[in-house]
Amino acid sequence: MKTAKFFTVVLLSLTFVLASCSKYEEGPAISLLTKKMRLTGDWTPVKSITDGVSVEYDNKDRIITFEKDGTYISKLSSASFTGEWDFNDDKTKVVISNSGSIQFNNEKEIIRLTNKELWLIDAGVETHYEKLK
């Protein structure tokens, strides 16, 4: 009987510890893939939320590609921008920079990062992306 109680307490403690380990507000709590592995790939926006108003996207004209080597390509129809990306020190934000004719350095807060979903907040706009195959 004491052994069963002990294992129950250990299991509950482990559950609370693992659930609190999530770096991002919307999860996931646990992932076998590194953050870099989850972010690497082609993403397209599917929804944005501004001041509680949600807008759905049904076209796949905009694609953002995060490469393993730290480069990125953002394509919108015929226009494209290239640059570099990296995580900030605690990996709660992705930092995107461009050194081309239009220069910028932008930090976007990550609120969800799975192998198939990426949710970012930038200037009060929450954008949900899905990974393309």
C-alpha cells in the first residue's frame, strides 16, 4: 500500500515538473525534436489575430523558409527577401535580419512551436503558420 502511494506521488510530481518546463505559452510541454529542428522548414500563414479579431488565410502565396544553416527566405508571390535567423538567448523569440536593400532586424515572440505549427507575435499581431510538406 505504501509503495502504491509513493509511486502516485512521484508520478504526480513528475507530471507537474514536466508540464511547467514548456518554454512557450501554448506548448508543447515535451518534444523529442530540438527547437531548431522544429522551426526548420517551409511555413505558410493560416491565420492572424489582432485585438481579438481573427483573419483566416486560404492562399499559399506566402512562404517563409527557415534553413538549418541560419538563413531564411520569405516569398510573397513574385517578391522574395532573404536574410538570417537565430533564436534569442533563451529561445523565446526568433530574430530575423536582412542586410539587403531593405534592412531590418526583427524579433518575433514564439508562443507555440511544434513540428507542424508555429505561432508568432509581432507588434501585437499573432500569426499562426502551418508547415508545408
